[in-house]
Amino acid sequence: MSKSNFVIDRVVKLFEQGIISYKDLSVEIVNILKSKRDEIVFKMKITSKEETEILNKRIEKLEKKIESIEKRYLRKKTK
């Protein structure tokens, strides 16, 4: 329950501090949500887009190597 009230508690603290303008409030809420999102992503150990692309390229290279080795193996077996 305390985790679900995190955002609400932060917003209440902002009101207590006297941040009244809508623009300041919206910026603070966005910052709070971004930090919470980053925290969740870190806990889930999700890779970034760049890391995913690099891993996909590595997998493609490995698949090509496997195919070439399989072809060589089949050629040797048929001879």
C-alpha cells in the first residue's frame, strides 16, 4: 500500500512547500513519474534500445556462423 501512495505523498509535499503554479506542478509531477519509471526499469533489469540492437546484431552473426558450420558438416557427411 505504501508503494502505491508514493506519487500522492510527493504531490502533497509539493503543495506543502507552496508550489502553486500549474506549470511548476506539472513539471514536478513529470519528474516524479520519470524517476519512478526509471526505478522500475532498473529493478526489472530491462535493456536499453541501443543494447537491444547490439544484442540482435550479435545473434544474427551467430546464426550465420551456425548455418555455415551446419552446411560444412552436411557436405562432409555426404562425401
